[in-house]
Amino acid sequence: MADKKPDYAALAKQAVEQGAVPTAPSTLYFTYTRKDGDTFIGRATAAEVYLRKGYTIGAEVEIEDLVAWNDEQSAAAPATTPPPAPAPSGA
């Protein structure tokens, strides 16, 4: 029988209420939602801080290599800057 993985989001919520800080794996991240509705990926170890700020915790994300993950996200995201303007013609 496989060991059941702890619910780190629930443990973080409990920590906010009771003052105990759970230890999450360094590869575990959560999707956090700010009060204004924006979302971002942040370390699970920071969950208590974000919950105290009023953010909510969404999905768990396992990220083994953060640099490689960021590179993948950047490559998949559409370009957000417009192409450079053409050089003025010399007339």
C-alpha cells in the first residue's frame, strides 16, 4: 500500500490558524490567487505567508528544475512585446 501524500495546502491553512509551520518538499509549488484574481506559481513553503495576505491556494505543481520550467513557460507564452518599428526612410 502506497503512503498517502500529505495535503500541504490544508497543513498551511492549519499553520495560519494554529501557528505550526509544515515542511513541504522543495519541489512542491502551488498556484496562488491574489485578492484581485491574478494567479501565479509560488513555493509551497511560502503558503503560510500568502494565506496571511488573503491569497487562496489552488492546484499543486511539482517542479523538479525551476530554471527549465521557467524556460518552458517562456517558450510557450505568446510574445507580449510588439515588433520594433521600422527604421525611418531617408528621404
